[in-house]
Amino acid sequence: MSRIEYEITRPRWTRFNVREWWEYRELFWFLAWRDVKVKYKQTLLGIGWAVLQPLALMILFSVFWKWVIRVDTGVPYPVFVYSGLIFWGLFASGAGNAGGSMIDHANIIKKVYFPRIIIPASAVLVSLLDFAVTLVLYVALIVFYGVKIHPPVFLGCFALGLLMTVFAALGCGFFFAAANIRYRDVRYAIPFLLQLLFFATPVVFPLSVVRSEALAFVLSLNPMAAAIHVARAGISVESMNWQLVATGLAASVLIFLGGLALFNRNEIDCADIL
Amino acid sequence: MKPVIESRSVTKKYQIAGNLPAGYRTLRESLSSWFRPAGNRKEFTALDEVSFDVLPGERWGIIGENGAGKTTLLKIIARITPPTKGSLVVRGRVASLLEVGTGFHPELTGRENIFLNGSILGLSRREIQGKFDEIVAFSEVENFLDTPVKHYSTGMWARLAFSVAAHLEPEILLVDEVLSVGDADFQDKSLRKMSDVSEQGRTILFVSHNMPAVRRLCTRCLWIGRGKIRRTGTPDEVIDAYRSTVRDDSPGFADLASVERRRGTQEIRLARIELKNRGGETTGTYAIGDDLNIHLFLEPRRPLKKVKIIVGIEEPGGERLCTMYENDSGFSLKDVSLPVHVSLGIGDLRFCPGRYLVTVLLCSEIFNYTCDVYDDPGACIGFTMVNNCVTNRALMRQGGLLYLTPRWEFHGERP
């Protein structure tokens, strides 16, 4: 006789069954692995697509920057913009994929039980794997342009920026996914929202171009502004804005927890609604 | 022995907004509903205070009409949807044969899909690796393991999917026959798997309309009607009780013109069906020995050269008593361009007391075992056979569905 025993009742959304999430970690990996496999099956460039996108944007923005606007970024502009683009790419694709993931997996959700949080979380993991591939070019650019880095500082800043980005992507992803279960409008709103947010994030321009205090404060509430700022502190001479980092970190953790709570609340009935 | 499933007052309610289940709506609809009185929202009780205990090794048949809540109950036990109220204690791993092929991805190879599907169904990597050879052998797709399943035939796909599900070895197996529609081969495999599983002392919950299968396979039976438990007991007693309540309220005719969702191209449709007795009266009640005349009113949407008409009689358990083709009686319907009225008469009915259903299928000429289905409204009308005292013994359905009065003769003594 099995030792498995559990009670089925209407779950309370405040209950976070972390132990169960851990038990289902294999499925979490499997779903991400499947998505990566499927994504690049029958493609010529395969995983190269992950690099191609930020590379193309980097070239585009570099040309644009050279001819139109010139602001001192401290490091060669291609390295500067590429570092911003890959972090932004991780956030945007992570949050966007997670947002649509519940609908994409509706047929599994309606037939099998598992902690639903795995689905948006594994969508973010897929973006993280793409991100890892783009790092190859990042390192190559740093070497090519001879950017002076101090490895411990570089890695520390990079890790902190990555952590904030992942938290923000998960939080926004949970939020989008939860809203998407109930309202299909969200699916159309997500790309639009992300596009808006892109312009409110110092991806292609340095923070120093923002002169207005009020605007700087609003920007600091955007966790991606802080995440990209931190990650760049490892390569540029731009000094670390600790206040921005603190608010950004707090904002990303808050978004993560808020998204998680909202998701937990809405996933209960998702099999009936999807 | 501790029950493997203890259900305590399990209740499931759905909110219905118009024709849509609650939740599936756009933001605009949701916003506008805030300004509507709350009383406008309808609630539908799918399960109402359902309590029962299932002991280890028992095989339960769950019966009831469509929409009675049988599938909802399985979904709650499988934890796919939560109960609105009440609780269930489950002891053991649950798997269901309605999950066959869940998560299969056409772009992935057979090997990859075995791992993915197994993992979705709750097997660990190590367990899948341990059973991998067995699964592959059972599925008979060894030579195509590294081919994407999109290149598989439907049969190969189904075999692979089924063999993963068959190797789950759950303590509790849920089978919903209603959901595994169509494929007779698959139904057969499910049933065989069920008897294998039951021989290993595992517990089975089997939702079915197939009463003979429930009688054959199950040790207990649960009858759900409109979300409530109507009766539990041995399959024989529960099925008999269920059958006795399926009353005839059919007036002997049915208008089908407004029935929208039905299979077929609808190039011609059955608009109305009438059942008439020997005296030409439209009725839904017949006695043994009566005549039954089935009148069909067909409406073509475009001129058709030939229409085949296939009429069947079934008992509510789904068992077919007979299938009648128009050409068996030398009849044919050709060059139809205007609405037509066709009838078939069966003399001297010999069906035992109880309820029966008439099915109709309109199709094109059958060629190479295939045809275009024009209209398939399914079991579109029922009739009831009553005992008119042709015999003084009680006619039980267990004694067979036909009441025959053959000629008996005595041929003398043989020393």
C-alpha cells in the first residue's frame, strides 16, 4: 500500500505549497526542455536565433546612435547597448512567454494535476536558457572592444542584475498568466505593455540622460531600470546609484510576491475556466 | 481496512453566465457585470453533497445520465478541479486513462515523448528509465523511436500514448468511457487494462454508459442523478433501479429541425420523426406483438442522387439490438430535391418491456466501406415496450431483450 495520502478540498490561495513545488521539479525541467527542443526544431540556425535578435538590434541602435544622438556612455556603445538588450530580452520574453503559457498548456491543465505554478515558471526558464546563449557574444564584445573589467565586480554586478531581472520576469509573468486565465484581452495587451515599458527603461540610453528628478524617481520604480543599471556597473565607469538599486530590488521582490499571490488565487479554478 | 477514497459532502458548483461558464469572458463583459444585479448570475450544482467510501481493491462503476456529474466527480478525485465545498481523502497514487497522450508534442521523437508524457503523468525520470524497454515493447514502435511523432500513424501514436499510461501502475485507476469516444480498439484496450489492473488488487472507478460492462467488471456501483447520489450497491441492484426510473415521456414524435449540433454535412437532414402504431396513432408506448411504424421527414438542402437510410434500435445501455438498411428491404431513395416522407414498418414487436432508442443515419452510397455522412442526429427518439400480459411470468431484462414465442411440439415418447 502506498504511503501517499492527501486531502482534497477547495484550497486557500494563501497556502503556498513550496514542498510540493519541489517534488515536481522534474516536470518543471521537462517542460522547459520540451519548449527549448520544440522551439529550435527544424530551424537552420537553431539556438543561434537567440543571439541573432539582440545582435541585430545592437547593430541597428549603434548605427542610429552614431549618426543621430551622441551621449557619453563610458564604454563603447555596442557593448553598452548589447548589455542592456540581453537583460531586457530576458525580462520581456520571460514575462511574455509566461503570460501566454497557461493558455498554451490548457490541454494538460484540464487533464492532469500538478502545481500549476510550474507552467509560467518553466516558461521563464526557457528564456533564461536563451539568455545564457547570448552571453557568448557579450563576452566576445567585451574582449573585442577591450573593455576593462574587474572580474569580481563584473560577476557580482552581473549576478545581482540577473537576479533582479529573473524576479521581475517571474513576477510579471505570474501576473500576466493569472490575468490571462480570466481575461483573454491580456494576450493582446502583453506585447503592447512590454513595448511601452521598453521605452521607460534605460536600455538604449544611459540613465544620465534623464535630467528630471521626478522622471528619475518614476524610473527607479521600474525594476528593470535598476537591474540593467547594476549589470552595467560592472563594465562602465558610471558609478553605482545605490538608491536606485535598493528601490529596484525592493520593487522586483514585491512584484514577484504580488504576482505569485495573484497567480495562486487564480489558478484554483483554472481547469474550469480555460 | 482504511478506504482509499473517502468522499465527504463533496459539492461542486459552477457559475453560469448566459451560455458561457463563468470566468471565460472578456474584461468588458466583466466590467459591465459589476453594474448588473448579482441575482442575475446563475449557479449550476454539478455535485451536491456526495459522500461515499471506496475500499482498496473495489471496482466501482459510476452510472447516470449525461450531465449527472459523473465526470466532474472523476475530475475532483484526479485533483484537476477543486470541490466548492466538502472534502475527499485519497490514499494512493491516482491515474486516469483519460490522460492518454497528454502533452505529446508532434515535433518530438517517440523516445522524447515517452519521457515527457511519463513525467507529466507523475513518473520520475528513474521510474521511466526503469520501465522504458517495457513501454517500448508494448507499444510496438521500436523502429520509430527516434522519429518525430508527427510522422506516426494515428494507430502508432495511440499505441505509444496508451503504453505510457498503461505503465503508470497507480493504486487507483480512473476510467471515463464517455470521454474515450469513438475508437473501439482503444475502448477494448481500456477494458482489458482494467481487468489486468483489478487482478493486481488495485482500485478502479469506471464511469460508463455501458451497463453490461459495468455488470461484468465492477463489484460496486454508484448511480448519480442530477449531482446527487441516488443509490449505491451491487451493480445488478443499482442498474436495475436506474433502468426502472428511465421512464418514457416521449410522445412518439420529435422535431429535429432546430437541433443544431449534429454530425454530417447536413446536405439532407432528418427534420421530424414519428412513431405510429397499427392504428396510425402517434405514440411512444408499444406492447409485445404490436406494429411499429417509423416515419421520417427528410429535408434536402440540395438535390441528391441517392440517400441511404440506416435505422437502428438500441437499449439505453448502448447495446444495439438491430440495424436496418433501406436496401435490405429492396427500398431505395433516389433523386431527392424536395422534402420527402419515408416510413418503415416493423410488424410483431418482440422486445422485452423497457425503454428503447431509435437512431437514424443518412448518408451517401457506401463505397469501399466509406461514405459521406449527410446527417447523424444519433438516438433521436425513444419508445417504451410495456408488458401487456402476454405471459404471467415477469419479463426481466436479464432474461434477454427478446420475447419470442416459438412453436413448441411434442414428438412422442422415445423409449
